[in-house]
Amino acid sequence: MAGDKRSDRARNLYAPAMRYFAVVAERGSIRAASRELNVAASAVNRQILWLEEALDLQLFERVAKRLRLSQAGEILLAHVRRTYSDFDATMAELDALKGLRRGTVSIASVESIAESLLPRLVAGFRKTYPGIHVAVNVVNAREAAERVIAGEADVGLTFDPPRASALTVAYHHDMPIGALMAPDHPLAARERLVLADCLRYPLALPATGLSLRTRLDSALSRLPGSLRTFVEANSLRFMRQLARDGQVIGFQTRIGCEEDLARGLLVFRELEDAPLQDDRMCIVTSSLRALALSPGMFFNHAVMMLKDHLPVDDAISATTRPEIGALD
């Protein structure tokens, strides 16, 4: 039924001469084409003659009582079939988009993105597609990538994902890691900081397994001296609360702490150590599977919103649209 509707639209959108020509070629006669098209035989004949005159080519050879395609006619018929095939595929996509009222999007996200950015992404997406079920799992960076690779999540929102042939970094944005502290902390008045400056004070370090910890360990390995780690935790929210209470310096990108910064509860000071300058926030998808329509629409929505939201002075890297498949 859907195919019949698309064919009806093709009849309305494409010039009758091409349509009549294709049916005559397939049926082998004007009369047979006339019956199928429900159009007078004289009208079909006029369109064929007009097309041959316009192209200055003979499209049919008259053999007995049948019409046989000439070489030029064979070439034109192949073009018409390709055009109609492309049209049907395009209309299928448009029909699916117009009727997108169901489906599921499974998302694996790290905590910092899930706290601030992801709720806005999901809320904006559901305003347009309220019937689509969105499932979110908050995990660490490594697990977000692993879930996408395993097919347990359609889209992953993470930092510094591993290089894997089964994983596509479909979008990324490099962000600096900074020191988070209370406004009355001794280092809060400093505009420029390096990690070594922070080592003289108690620290809250992210737990092993978080992408932040990997970058911090790389920077710390280059520094002399011992750490005065006050606490180690796998919750960025918990460490921000400790920093708000003035007990420690925490480490994070700006993602997830925007509200605390806007309210003046925390101060963010970008760290100038090279390994901490480009923590890579990524949207990852599977390289083994095309995204179904619902996850594909969420991906497009997320990329557009992130480009609008993220600071323009942080260089946004190239975006690659993942392959999107059929309606799920």
C-alpha cells in the first residue's frame, strides 16, 4: 500500500512523457500502456512522439505489432528506473520521518554529561518526538564505549573513548580540564594555574576508570613530589560538593558544573599542563551497525544542540554523520 502511494506521487511529480515512455517500454505497446495508465492511447502516443522529437532520437523500433526499445531507448529506460528507484527510497525516508511516532533510543553517558547537557538534549528531542522511548544509563567512560560496541547502547556520550575498529567517533569537541575550588580558596585568585600549584593543597581525585583520572595521572607522572589526596571517588558530583565545602581542589571540565559556576559556588581555573588541555568529549556510535531512524534523529539533534551550547572558543572538531538505517 505504501508503495502504491509513492507511485501515485511519482505520477504527479514526474513529467508524463517519461512515465508513459517507461510503461510503453515495459508493456511493449501503446494500447497496453494506455490500459495500465488509464489514459487514451492517442495521448500516450503523443507523449512518446514528443519525447523522441525533444531528444532527437528514435526510442522505439516498430517490429510487427510490438514496440522494441532502440539503443537510445534502453539507455533512457535505465535512467528512468534509477530515478524512480531513488524517488521511492527518498519517499520512504520522508514517510518514516513524517510518521516518526515510535521507536527507542538507548544512550550510555558519563556522569558529567548526564548531569547537565544530556537532560537538555533529551528534553529538546522529546518535544519533537514525544512518542520515542529514551533509555539512559549513566556509566564510566570505558563502559559507555563498551556498551556501544556490544550493541547495548545506540549512542554513547563519553570522554576519550578507546580506539576500536567497532567504534566510530561520530562527533568530538576538545575541552580543557580545570581545577575546581571554593571562591575563598587560596588559589581562586590566580588566573593561571598548573597542576603543580594544586599539589600543595588537599585534592579530590577521580577514581581509576574515569577518563579524567587517566589524563591527570599522565600529568602527575611528570611532576616531582607526593600527593596530598584527601579523597578518591567515582562521583564527580560528590567531589564538587567537597570542593564547594572548601575542603579540596577537584578536577573536571566545565561540563556538569555550569550551575555551580554561574551561582558563584565554585571557581574553575583552567590548567595549562599539556595533557589536560584537550579532554575529548565524544558522541560514539557503532561502526558495525547503521543507526536506526530514532537513534539517528537523536544523534542529529544532539550534534546541533551541542554545537550551539559549547563555547565557541573551544575548537569544535570535524563532525561525521553516522550511517542511518531504517525505522526501528
